[in-house]
Amino acid sequence: MINTMAASHAVNRTLYDPIFAANSACKAAILEHGKDKVTNATIGVVLNEDGKLSVMPTVEKIFRSMKMTEFTAYAALSGNADFIDAVKNIIFSHANYDGYFSAVATAGGTGAIHHAVANYAERGDAVLTSDWCWGNYKIICAETGKRIEYFKLFNDELTAFNVKDFADKVENLLTTQNSLLIILNTPAHNPTGYALSSDEWDNVIEILKAKATKDKKITLLVDIAYIDFAAEKSVAWSFFDKFGDLPANVLTLVSFSMSKSYALYGQRTGALAAFSPNQHVIKEFDDTNKYSCRAIWSNINNGAQVLCTKIFQDKNFTAELEQDQTKLRNMVKRRAEVFVDEAKNCGLKIVPYKGGFFIAVPAENPVAVCNELHKDLIYAVPLQYGIRFAACSTPLEKIPGVATKMKRAIEVSKNV
Ligand SMILES: Cc1ncc(COP(=O)(O)O)c(C=O)c1O
């Protein structure tokens, strides 16, 4: 009997998402024990202290004032001109850049990463990212016929960016590939909350310049999905002034998302932006990515583009949005501080957390540790190298005690 109809490249594609799996286990515990007794640190969105999804008041006010047709109209293929203008300004006002730049609208940051992988890595080639990373990078690579390889994000002491491993992996891959796409998620990295320091960025830039020799091309994709939860704007966006003197065979891409920065996850709107000293490379970026937009989604949510534009074009709205972002960022920061302080006091080792939604705890057997934590009705996400604790969604009152219990769970699971 024929029981597979999928094309050969699509056979056996099933999605296992540890985040949704952990969240389902948590929901079952809530049904059995009640919401108050369970700590749900699995969810990757900002929840208020009452457990409800956070909304930015400025976003709500403007959305509610918009005309029906602003939601229902088709948008332009590469994104509405004034939305693209807003995105370019939001990103490049921090870049102090006198080269060429452009952007296309995408289905959130995910769509931007998809376009970068689809159009800037050869089929069969490896895309390079860090070992601690968002699992979806691998899925996007597999879907588009690319491989993924990893460099170690941290040094052995888990104190800083592993510049050496980054340089070695770039060098190795460029011995067999003529081009390389690198994805760096910073600041407020998922799942660790890490952010490259200014010196670490300088090292990365030097490595890119050194390895992009005459016939080798490098594309760097900076995934800034969580940037407005990292720190105040002047700090979080400051690394953008680093890309000014990259050569023409290094292309810088940025994946911009409205999901976190506007708390607009479900509206699926973002952009892929590019900058290069070579005008032809930017013209090619526009053409290639417009083609991909047409093939994959035709065009992006008009309402969210109009909303972004309205906020950008009005200084008062821009200031109000920044206040909303600061409020949510500070709420998450307070929770993370409680966790990090307790971890320090009880001797729980965590990877360096600098800001953002998540804190990561290294562990040899993350699944066993998470199962042990379930006995305390604490639910976090087991990843390959450790446990992800979502400060973004865990109410402050539930955080004291979690780090201590995690330390105990790690010790117990070592003896299992
Ligand atoms: C590291 C990282 N990048 C990008 C995204 C994309 O998010 P969205 O497609 O909602 O913009 C996410 C979402 O969780 C993420 O964790």
C-alpha cells in the first residue's frame, strides 16, 4: 500500500519543537494542580504579572484608530514604500553609514531569515551560526536545501564570546565553500540573553575582513529580533556603527521584527534589510528578495506596515512607543535580576546573561533536569546544551526559589 505521497525531499519532515512540548506538559500540570501552583517558564512572549499577554498601549491606540481598508488592502510586493522608508530609518539612523542600503518587508523575523538563507547560501553549503541558538535556523536551512554548522558561542569558562572558534569555523568553511552566510543573533540572544560587546564586535568585523579574500564572499545576517529588550536604544543599537568600512564582498543583512519590539507577534511583520558599499549588490538584493516575496507570500500584512509607518512618522508616537518598550523591558529585567542574583548566591552556573527574554542554564542532561523540576511544578525548556528559563513570561512573584531548585535538580539528575 502506498502510504507516502510527499515528494522525496519532503518525506520524513516532522517538526519536534521542545518549546511547545514543554508548554503542553505545563498546561497538563496547570489542569491538575491549578495555575497558582505552577511556574510556566516556557513561553517566549512577554506576559504581564497577571499572566496575560502584554500589549503596548501606543500600538493598541493606533491600531484601533485605523480604517478598515488599511487592514484589508493588499500591500506592495516588497513592502509599502513608506514602511520600507520607516524600517530603513529605524535601522540605519543608528548605522552612521554612507554606503547603499535597502529593505524588503517579510513575514516577521522568520521570513527575513528565510530570505537570507534562501538567497545568500548555495544549495548544499553550510550556514554558520552559534551552538546555542534558535532551533528554527536549522529548520529554515533544511527546508531550503542548506546545511547548518555551529561555532561555540562561549569560551570554555562560559564567560565571553569564543572569538577563536568563530574564526576557525569561518576559515574551515571557506576552504570548501566560495561563499558563507553567518547568522549572529545579538543583542538579547535567544536562548542565553547574551550580547556581543563592542570589542567582540570589532573582533568579528576584523575576522570577516580577513577571511573575505578576493574570491570568497561572506554575508553576515544580524538577527535583532529582541533588540528593544536588550537595553536602552543608545546602548542596544550602538554596534550598528561598526559596519562602515566592510569591503564589497562582505554583505551585511539585518532581520528586523515587529513581533517583540511592538508586541505584535501574531501580525507577522518584519523586514530584511541590507547594506553594502556596492550599489549593484543592493539592486540585486531588491530584485532577488522581491522575487522570493512574490513566490512565498506575495505581500505582507498591510495593517502592521501602516501601523509601523504611522508611529515612525509622528515624533510623539515614536516617543510613546519607546516608553512602552522601556516599561516592558524593565518588567522583564526585574524578573531576570531576581533569577540571576539568586543563581549567584546559590552557586547555579548560568551562561552570561546581559538582557532580553531568556536566561540559559548549562546542563549535561537538560531533559532529566527539566523532568526533575516538574516535581516542583516548574516548567522550563530543555535545549541541547541546557535549560531555557523565560523571564519574559514568568511573573516576578514566582521567580524566587527557582534558581535554587534548578541547582538541586541538576545535582539530582547527575546521579540518575
Ligand atoms: C532568535 C529569533 N530570531 C527571530 C525570531 C523571529 O520571530 P518572528 O518571526 O516572530 O519575528 C525569533 C522568534 O522567536 C527568535 O527567537
